Amino acid sequence: MWIVELAFTDAPDRFAARPAHRERITALHAEGKVRMSGPLADDSGAVLVFDVPDRPALDRLLAADPYYTTPGIEIARIREWAPFLT
């Protein structure tokens, strides 16, 4: 699994791009590729947990969603995660 941490600014483009992004994330959740996703409580960023086999698979999913390159959104960190409880 992979944890993707996003950082947000107040750029208005971020808000305009969010509905399409959430639709895509919802579809990926239905496919089992996203386990959970959501903004931080202070709206300074978000955390997404992807269940894909490797980094190239994750990179393809991120590249397919224009949200991640929208002004106001930065991929702050990507980490591989090995949970023992799911």
C-alpha cells in the first residue's frame, strides 16, 4: 500500500478541480485501488491510501488525474506502507 500526502494552498483552481477528482477517487475506491481518502481536519492537505502493487502502478494513477498538478495542490510525500491491520 501507498500513502500519498497532499499539501494545499488557497489557490481557487483547487476548489474547481475537486469534484472531478472526488468522482475519480470514488471510482478507484470501488475498484479496490483506493482504501481511504480525505482532507486533513485543518484543510491544509489530504491523505490518500492506495492499494496498488508497486510504485509504477501508483505513478500511473496519479498521472491520470489532473488534480495532482492543479495549482494549489502539491504532492508533499509518497510513502510505501505495510499495515498489519486493515
